[in-house]
Amino acid sequence: MLKPIFKISLAIFLILVLCIPVTFIVNILLNPFWLWVENTFGIEASGHSGPADWTFEVIYFFFIIIFILGYWFLYKNKFKMQI
């Protein structure tokens, strides 16, 4: 049986790693949105070779927050159900 701290650390590591390809795919699919942001607000969001670097970081941190909160919610409810 794995210790809870090791399970949590492994889960967070996997979330961080697995969010990278998801971020890339979603960001490429959001390119029309980033073009709209650039044209509407004048913020450099899409260049000649695709979305800007900062857009990848925004999407990556968004996914990290969502997945870690989801994991935390499932982990918290798991122990609540066992009691």
C-alpha cells in the first residue's frame, strides 16, 4: 500500500506531465479565439507560427488548477465515504 503523501505527489506529478499535450492540442484549437483576442484588444496572442507562448502558459495553468481541484475533490470525498 502506498503512503498518502506518495500518492498525492505522484498524482500531482502526473497531472503536471499529462497537462502538457492537452494544453498544446486545446491551444491550437483555440487559435480562432486568440485571433479574436488579438484583433479586439490589441494584445499579441497569435503570431505567424501559431498562438503566442503566453497563451500556452495560461491554458496550462488553467488545466493544472482544474485537474488538481478535481483530484482534491475526489480525494477528499474518498475518505469521507470510507468513514
